[in-house]
Amino acid sequence: MEERTRTFKFKTNIDCVPCIQQIRSVFDDSPGIDYWYVEPFGEEPELTVSSQELDAHSIIEMVHNAGYEARRI
């Protein structure tokens, strides 16, 4: 059975270029991440992540381990 890509959205505190560069090193090195994007502008920055392998909890854990916060929306 073919796995389906799921897309998750999170509110986060990843809100600056150095923050995005730091999370890039985490996500770009993770084979479970198919696509990710941070929208750092607005009241609360948003993180979008697509994955066939990972669930929302695993992604939140990766963000927390990198020193940032994420909560699913």
C-alpha cells in the first residue's frame, strides 16, 4: 500500500532568519520530511511540514529539540 503525504501546520516561534537557518539544518537532514516552509511574518509565525513518514507529534518533538516551540493548528 502506498503511503500518503500528510501536511501539518503549526504555530511557532521560528521568526527570524537565523532561526530558520537552524531549523533548516534539522529538517533538511531528516529523511522523513518531504517539504517544509516557515512563514515568519504576522502575529504568530507558521510552520508547514509535509511528510509521508512522520506524524505531528514527531515533528513537534524535532522542533522542540532544536530549541523552538510548535503547536498544531
